[in-house]
Amino acid sequence: MNLNQPENENQPVPKTSQELILNEVENLISRTKESFKDVKRFAIDQAWKILQLAIASIIQIIEIIGNDLSSPDKKALAMSMISKFYDSLFLAVDIPVVPHIIEVYIHSYVKSFLMILVSSTIDSMVKIFREAGIFKPKLKVQQNYIL
């Protein structure tokens, strides 16, 4: 018996919730890329609209699968997955009145700006989803102190 190998090699290795979430987000990215396969450039307002839909989808994926994750972990994972979505889809974002040659150089600044908006949007969407009953409400922990 070799200790370095599992007893039953045919048995699937259980995946962590983060791995399952990553798989779902990668599926979302590939479906979105397929939908926009003929689009070479996105206007910044179009990119933001698509990103908002991705945010809603990704936070729902995380909420459904990531039961074992804390709220800060869910937020960090959402930011990471949305950044991955952005990098995979938005190779070129068209900014009005900015020449295309300059857009290449400011692409990272555009992403940084949008990611600031993404952070606030995640917080707002989670709050709205909780209030609408889409997500379970947070359990309030009551602490009793004996003095």
C-alpha cells in the first residue's frame, strides 16, 4: 500500500467551494465571450452595464456555493472573480474623446476606476438581494454579558 496515492484512484477528489465558484465563473466567462465573439471594442458605458450583470451573477454564484465562506472572504473572492471577468472580456474599452492610441496606455486606470465602482456595487447588490429575500438575511448574534 502506497501512502502517497489515494486508496481508490477512481474516486473524485472533493472540490472546495472556491474551486466550484471558480469553475462556475469560468463557465460564465466562456459563455459571455461566445456571446460577444464578434465585438472587438466596448464603449465604457457598455462595459459597465455588462460588468453590472456579471457582478449580479457572480455574487449569486458565491452566495449559493460559498456557504462556508465569511462575508469578507466572499467579497474578496467576488472582487477577484470580477477582475478575472474584466480581464478576459474587455481587452479594449473605448472612451469617448480619448484617441485610441492613448486608450491603450490608460486601460489599467480605467479598470482601477471601474473596480472601485465594483466594490460599492457588490455591497449595494448584496444588501438589496438580502432585503428582497433573494439571499438569506444575516443572522444577528446576540451576546449576553455577565457583569
